[in-house]
Amino acid sequence: MWSLKRPNIQPIGLDLGHDSVKLMQLEVCKSVKGRSLSVVAAAKQAIPEEARKNPARRVELAAPVIERLLAQQPFVGRKVVATLPRELLHVKHFRLPLLPPDELEAAVKREALTVFPFDIEDARIEYLPAGEVRQGNQARQEVMVLAAKNADIDTYLQQLDRCGVVVAALDSEITGIFRAFERFVRRRDDERDVQMVIDIGARRTQVIICKGRDISFYKPVEIGGLHLLDAISRKLAITVDEARALRQRLLESEEPSDGPIAAKRDPVRQAVLDSTRSVAEELSQELSMCLRYFTVTFRGHRPIRVRLVGGEATDPQLQSIIQSSLNISVEAGRPLWSVDTARMRPADRSGAMSQWTLAMGLGLRFVEGYFAAKDGTPRTIVPASPEAQPSPIAIEVDGPEVVHA
């Protein structure tokens, strides 16, 4: 029977993305100041180009990378929490009558019989109550339902087994990302706050809006970092790999004080900004529609802040355009805030570390309770903005596909 060497060390969070793999293992530490979190080990590396072009073989081709990272870094054990690939996971939103908790599961399964493109008797069904909504004059309960075929899950587990890991649990990216920030919900006031987390990945963006500890809204938007690179590639007549290297160099050299005047002094930087602006504006419009749908559907407060996570979170142009569209403060999410990262390599713990969000959330899969800041200081409270008021008008806006029962 396999077990961790020390009970406070958690399984490794395994984030196998479109273009890279990230591993993070956490330890729950106890002191007179309370419980805190510390990173045991973390590692990341790009996966082979062939794996990016052939998602069906992504795990197989990434296996040598995962094995090498586990061997090179001081991870404890080989027990992991991984995500089920998005192409295998089906997400639907149901609107059901208000039901007691003990009747909700049966109602979800009845509605799922005719909604998913497979027999749910041969599938795994999970659901998340999203909250009460108004449908006409009636109060309904919106439920987010996640489903995957058992055959797909078994095949994926077999693929992971060949990577030399022991799978402790499979999770969704939705709950993994949310969990990285759920740990900040500690006070009663926090449970009324609305958070908007936007994961901008390579192929798509995932929008998660939650109130307190409940995920109320989720929608994928098919715009991501690759769309920005394609725009640069076309504008400058260079390859996508060259566009990636150029953009990375510009982002690393950018200073907080840099602005439009600085960009005009550098024609290459200005050309990159011009080429990606239309993609960034298209994404911001989609995000604005998601926010409008949430405020209308749930009659709730607007978020007091928007956190960007994922590989594109630190792009200042994206932050500026999204903030202008949403009229809410936008920042790069800091999932490792108040976590001891001393054992991480200096290159991996610089900046906001937004790209570690999913790996960290997966690593917290079996952790419960609250954590103190590593220096013992309390977390600051951000006051609500004047715009954070309930939406008084019901309007039709685009949101996730909803099944009405």
C-alpha cells in the first residue's frame, strides 16, 4: 500500500496543459501562528511539439517529461491529483425547481438522461449547485453538471499510469482553479463577496464567477494565447515559434512605467501591440457578456476585482483592455500569496506566479480548513467599489447553455 512519507505532505498537483506540464506539491505546516502552506517542490517544462498538435497522444508524449521532472526535483512520492482533459469533460447548466438537497441528485440524473450525448449509466456524473435564479415569475435552482464517460476515464487513467504516477484523484479544471483562491474565503463577509477568475490559456479562456465558496458561473471562450501569437505571426510575417519568443522577450523587458509613449519609441513593440489589440478586444467583449449574464441571472453584486490567471495573466495590454471593458479592477492572480515558496527555483517564483494556479489548486484537493499568512499578518480587506450594486434591469445576454427542466 503506497503512502506519503509525512502526513502533512500533500499529493502532487499535475497540470498537463496544451503546451507545458506543471507539477507542484504542498505541505501543511503548523506553528504557534496557526497552519500555513509551504511548497515542497515545483517544476514546469514545455511538452514536445508533436503533443501540441496531437491531443490524443498528449499524455503519452508528455510522459518522459513528467518522469524527468519528478526525478529531478525533490517531490515526495508519486501520488498525483490530475485534471480530466477538457475534451473528455462535458459541462451543462440545468435549471431545476427548488428542491431539498436529498432530492437534487435524483433530479439532476433524470434531466441528464436526455441532455448528454452518451448513456449516463456508463458515465460519471457530478454537479455543483450554482444558486437561485429567476425564470419569469418563478424561482429556480441553477445547477452546473459535469459528466464524462467511464470508458474515457479508464483510458486516461491507464495513460497516466504509464507516466509512473499513482492517481489519487481526478478533478476538473474549474474546481482546481477555484480552489486556489477559495482558501482566502475565511470570514463571513468573504462569503458574500463575488470573485471573477479568468484563466487565459493557450487555446481557450475559462471564465469562473463565484460567490463565497460556491461556483455560480462557468463558461469557456475559444480565445487564448495561440490566437495572440497567430495575430503577431501574420502581422510581422514570422513563424508562431518566433512570435512566441518575441512576445516573451517584450513581456519580460516591460517595466510598470512603460506606456504608449514608450511603445512608440520601439516600432517592434508597437507592431506587436497593434497586431494583438483586436484579439484582446474580442476577448474582453466576451468577458463583458459573461459578467452581464451573471449579474442579471443571479441578481447579485458585481465582483470587486477580477483575477487573471494562466499563461497570459501578466500581459499588461490584456489587463488594460479587459479592465476598460469590465470597468472593474483587473490584476494578475497571486495563488501563492502567503505560501512559503523558498524551496522553489528563483526563476519559478518570480512575479505573480499566476501560471501555477491550477497545479496549486490540484495540490490542495485533500486539504481542509484555514491558513495563516506566513508572517502572521492578517489579510487586507478590499472595499467594495461604487459599481458593486445589484443589476436593477433584466436584459437578455449570452451565457452558458442552459437546460430548463
